[in-house]
Amino acid sequence: CVDSASSLRDMLCMRFALAFAALALFTLPAHAALQVCNKTAKPTRVAVGRFDGTAWISEGWWTLQPSRCETVVPGKLNARYYYLYASDGGAGSWDGSRDFCVAANDKFQIHGRGNCAKAGYDRKGFFSVDTHSKIDFTQILSD
């Protein structure tokens, strides 16, 4: 578009440049967060465990429909590791060796990781998610 002889060409170049800039803005991530995507054929319940800077917290449940994603930690991520537990209610589960407390009801937020049974909660093993210190990360659950 540089050194064009025609004003029509100049105008088209300017429009192309503006359209390209607008497209670039719309392709940027909408917001930073930890998202979980369900790439299975069954609805899946997800809980997240994390350290908030002062205490361990577990939160849940998010129900992810097949081929859908949900934000489980909104905003910029400030830790390298987060922990997830997920289950499709049948034989399928995604778990690990980091114990966190979970509640049976639909929504919960529990501070602390110890004495789950004494506090009336279940204990589940969560798996580690390494975000590589990114401010935005997506974890995929698949068969």
C-alpha cells in the first residue's frame, strides 16, 4: 500500500489496514482464566483446588456438557499449579494424588484440605494442572 499513485488505491489500503486491525482485536482472548473443556460424550462434574495466597481452597461443582467449556477460576491466573477432579457420574473420572475436600451438593467452597470427614465432606484425589505460569489456561478432559 506504500507509494500508490491512485487515491482509490490509498483508500482501499487504509480500509484493509483498519479491517485487519479490527480483526486482530477480536481474535485476542476475551479474558484470562482457567477453563476446563469437556471433550467426552457425557456430562461431567468438575471441582478445582488451589492456593489463594493464604489458604487452600476447593470449589465445585461445575457441570460441563459434552463439547462445552466452563471457566472455573476467573481472572488472571496467579499460580503455576491448579488441581482438578472430574467425574462423569459413572466409570469415568479424572483424579490424582492431591487430596481436597468436596461436598456432595451442587456448589461449594471449602477452605482447607485436612479433616474432610470431620467437617462433613468427602475427600477426593485431584490431579495437577501445570499452567506454566500463564495468565490464561485451558484444560481438556477427554476419553
